[in-house]
Amino acid sequence: METQRRATARSRRIGRILILAGVSVWIPYFALEFAGKSPEVAYFLPAHLSGVIPGAILSRWGQLKRLFKR
């Protein structure tokens, strides 16, 4: 039981890190935008989504497992 808790806590932590990394992709975008440049959203959006989507799944992995066991 303790091992399962550790695994759930680890996946939650990794998920939050991925979400943070995915959201932080927008920092250079807005810095360029603020500097008067015109950055392409198409370059930043895939990096954002590749962090946020898996991060959201991992951070809620314990809840998803319980939901689908029913």
C-alpha cells in the first residue's frame, strides 16, 4: 500500500512539473511579443500541449485509475 502511495505521489509531482514546463513555454513568447516582435504561435503551442496534456493526466492518475476500475 505504501508503494502505491509513493507511486501516486511521484506521478502527481512529475505531472505538476510537466504542467509547469508546458505553461512556462509562453514566457519567451510573451517576452518577444512585449519586445515588439511577432512570434508564431505555431512554434510554441506544440511544446505547450506536449507538457500540459501528459502532465494533466499524470497529476490525476490516481483519480483516473479509481474512476475506470468501477
